Amino acid sequence: MNEAPSPADDRRVQIGRPQLDAAVQAGDISAEQAERLWARWAGDAAAVVGSPRFSFTHVLYYFGGLIAIGAMTLFMTLGWELFGAWGVLLLSLGYGAGAIAVARNLLGRGLPIPAGILATLAVCLVPLATWALQTGLGLWPEGGHDSYRDYHRFIDWRWLWLELATLAAAVVMLRWLRLPFMVMPVAVTIWYLWMDLTHMLMQKGGFDWQFTRDMSLLFGIATCALAVWVDLRCRLATDPRNRQDFAFWLYLFGALMFWGGLSLRESDSELAKAGYALINVVLVFLGAAISRRVFTVLGAIGFTGYLAYLSHKVFADSLLFPFVLTLLGLAIVALGIWWQRREARIHAALAGWLPPALKPLAEG
């Protein structure tokens, strides 16, 4: 009699070459099968060597790298402008060339994460170099902000050349070095470009908060769509270098912009607020289906905010609501325990609802 198949085992085990050799000696698999498996696993591992993990070493990598990137972007001081446009251009080109040289050296030593951070620093210096070049040649449009510090503070169509140059440089660098962290400035720059361009085309002057909010929402949707396309191409790629997670930063910024724009919209309609809560619930399950936790986290925060609104506005004088909410919270904790024990099967069930073209997003 055939035994019924056992349920999916969610445990993870480490298998190395010694375990494969032992399986060959035991007659479980042939030597040829062992070689094919090892070649395949080694190829897959090449795509994830040095992948980001929450370890102290990686925290130091990103902490130091972001400080250096911030010094050249968000924390730029007026003191740099004392060098003049051509001095700033030479300094930024020198910094960029040095960052690229160190990145290539680190990559050759098998350190892709710090290499990616240094390469990203080089990309982040491109708008500074472009601003200095335009200013030095007298091509900076009149009527705008004269200080580079304002690039990250104000929306203005005059920044468009900085953004286009940054995107072009990032594309070249990504094709050359293929380091996923370099997508981070791409995602930020696309956002800047979208806002500056739409303000140039649709606004006659001044700052319109509602317009900015709505454009951020649309940008988020467009960026998430781009992230899906990139994610699919990476998952279906045959070259291990292209199978890295190049979509992470696009998902992150796209989800933040969409969710932020949606959450900042105001409405007096209880039906609209309930619709907002429903969208957040959909985000929770979407994140679970495609294994992108940013959607799940933002959806959970949004739904919790809706419950807080009900507590403070709709049921402010209710004695029963706090007890109901407590039971709901405990029920969600119990759901989490149940979910953890059946996560693989739930993930497979949710993935089954995805259209065929998006099925690869649920793999891995």
C-alpha cells in the first residue's frame, strides 16, 4: 500500500558537497546527478554571495556608506561652493573616480556589498558634477535655486538635466558592475524627475501640496510596475549576475510613495475610509504572495491606523469597542502563530491567485 504524502516540511537544512558525495555512496543518486546538482547550486549561490543580511558587519557597511553618500548629497554644505564651479567639478570627478576604483578592487576581492556602496557613491556624485559643469559654463537657467544644496529640498524643473545625467550614468554603471545597491539612487532620481517634470508641465507656479501628494501616489504605482518588470527579468535570467535582487529598492520606494500618497488623502466619507482599510488588507496579502514584506508591513500599519481612527472618532464613547479591539488583537496574534506553521502552504495558495505572467514572482 502506498503511503499518503507527508505535508510540506518547512524546515531548512544545509547541504554541501560532502552530503552529496555521501548520497552517491549510499546509492540514492548517481554521480552524474550529483555533479549536475552541485553545478546548479554553485551557479545559484554565485548570485547571492554577499547578499544583504542583518549582521553587524553589514550594518557597518551600510552605516558608513550612507554617511559618505549623505555627505555628498543631503548634508552638502555651502563651504563646497567656495571652491567655485570648476573646483567642485574636479573634486566630484576625483571622488567619483576614486570610488569606482575602490569598488572594482572590492568586487575583485569577493566583497560585493561594500563594492556596491562605493559604486553608489560614484553615481550620487553625478548630479553634483553636472550642476558644477552647467554653472561653470554659464548654462544654469536663471530664476532658479543657485545652491546645489536645494537639489534635495525643492521641486524645480531646472534640476532635470541633473536627474537625466544621473539616470544615464546609473544605467552604464549597472551594466558594467551589476551591483543591486546602485538601483537605490535610480529609484530616488526617478521620483525627483517625475515631480520636477510634472510640475513643469502642469503647474504655472508655486507649490501645490495636493498635486504633489497625488503625483507621488501615481509615481508609486508606476515604480511598483517597473519593479515587477525588473523582478520578472531577474528571476527568469540565466546569467547568475542578473539573478540578483535588482528590484528591491524599486519596490521599497514605489510602495512608500504609493502608500504615503494614499494615506495622506483626506475624505469625510466613511465608505472611502473603509476602502482605504481594504486596500491595506490587500497589500498585506500581496506582500505574502510575492514575498515582498514592504507591502505587508505598510498594509499592517495602514489597517492599524484605520482601527485607531475608529477608536478615537467613530466609537469614542463606546464601552464595548476596546474589548472588541483587544479580542481582535489577540486573534491576529493567534493568526500569526497559525500562519507561521503553515506559511509554505499559505504562500503557495496565495501565489495561485497570481496571473500566469506573474507566477515567477512567487518563486524563491
